[in-house]
Amino acid sequence: MVHRPEEERPAVVERRSRGGAGWFIAGALLIVIVGAIWLYNEGILSGGDVDVDVTAPTVNNGAPADTTPPAADATPPATEPAPATETPPAQ
């Protein structure tokens, strides 16, 4: 193999394209900024004035309210317990 002296060697310059990740991140950041500006102008991010009415409506169906207590014998009498059943012996 023949080696040339330094002066005779051709200069090799490699040019490579830059990666696309930087442009992707810049584009995503631009979209986020534009979206945040739009949301702020729409009042979503500014925490606008929210008024919530939580009062329940009054219902009047025309029937009088029953305020009489139940009768003393309103509870039914207790029934006799069911007879115990025998279980067959295990085989």
C-alpha cells in the first residue's frame, strides 16, 4: 500500500444534514404556544366569572302533608320461626 504525504492527500469534507428532532420540537412548541394564546383569549385559561345557582325548586303538588304519627298497631305481629330441618348425615 502506498502512503502519500500529507500535502498530496485530497481534503475530504463530509456534509451531513441535521437531524429533524430539533425542528419537530420547535414546531410542537409553536403549536402549544399558539393553542395557549387561543385558549386564553377564549376565556378558558383566564378563569372567567362562573355563576352557579344551586337552589332547589319548591314543589307543591296540592296534597296536604301528612303529619299524623302511625298507629300503635301498625307493626305486624311476629310470626313463628320455621321448624328446623335435619341435615342428612355425610357419607
